Amino acid sequence: DAKTTQPPSMDCAEGRAANLPCNHSTISGNEYVYWYRQIHSQGPQYIIHGLKNNETNEMASLIITEDRKSSTLILPHATLRDTAVYYCIVRAWNSGNTPLVFGKGTRLSVIA
Amino acid sequence: GAVVSQHPSWVICKSGTSVKIECRSLDFQATTMFWYRQFPKQSLMLMATSNEGSKATYEQGVEKDKFLINHASLTLSTLTVTSAHPEDSSFYICSARVTGLNQPQHFGDGTRLSIL
């Protein structure tokens, strides 16, 4: 699976949009972009995933650039409960039962 | 959505004790489950892949005799830390994926293991 690069930390004011970038310049055509987050002392929580089109669900929006070399996870109205480590992971659609491999992620701090 | 339940969430025990952690997929069947370990301020590290009805596959550096994995049914995998020592203290997290292309991997809430 392609490697991803994320900033180690970010701050965001409560109520504002949090935009978390991820670089995956070596992504292959059969690889999806997955986003997870881990709130302190909990297991990772699935947020969203996409291939090439922008995706939105009740938690967030995922914007993938046209060349697919980078993406941005958007939390439209960040709250204090969104403080967590966010992981961007690239994985091939036909990976079968191979597990997710986690990098260091971005530690997002939402500030009141 | 798919739920993975892990039990216990927190355990403290004396050195030399064996500890069993259970991982259940509540509303789906999981032929494969994964066990991760996470030390403070570090990312998740895969320990082993648990396969229903067969032997688990361990990552390099993980002692299979130390971390016994049993996946006896499609909804239950267990991790037993045998003769635990203080260096085994960590946050253990299990995970499973719903069958089907591009299905996300879901995680339990983790077990905080502290060995005194």
C-alpha cells in the first residue's frame, strides 16, 4: 500500500472547520483513501473513505484531488469532542483480509 | 453499523499472571480478526492476524508462545497474554472487517493492561 504523509499536529477553533491534509503521491489506481480517528484511550473509529470522487457522510467530507496525490478530511464544525489523532491510510480495494497499517497521524486539538 | 466489542476494557494484575482478552463481532461474522498493540504516544502496531479455525499469523518480533490467539468461532477471537510481565503493559486493540470489497475495518475500544 502507498505511503501517506500527514502533519504531526494541528489546532482548530471550536465551531470552525477543521481541514486535515494528507499526501499520498505514490497512490495506485486501485487504492482507496481511508480516514480513521482515535480519541484518547479508545480504539480507532472509521470516518470515511473514497477512491476519486469527493465523499460526504454525517461525520465528515473527504476531498480528493484530481490527480489523487493528496486529500483533505474536513470536519465542518469542529467540537471539543473531535480532539483526536486522525489517520489517513491508503489501501488497495482488492487487499482481501490484509490489515490496516497505521502511520503516526495528525493530532488535532480543538480549542474552545 | 458494524460493531466490535472488546472485553475487559481495563485490567490490572500481578506479574506472572495470564490474562485473556476477548474480541467479538456483534452484528457480523468475521473470518479474520486483527490484534494490535499501542504503547503511550505511539501508533498502533499490528501483532497478529487471527483466522477462524486455523492458526494465527504473527508479525515479526511477536512471540506466539507469549501471546496466544484463539479464533474458535466466526464472532469471537481471544488473545491470552501468558505469564505477563510489566513490559507487556500496553493498550491492546482488536479489529475485524465486514466481508466485501472496500468494507472498512472496525475496531474494539481496546483493553488497557497494567502488569504490576
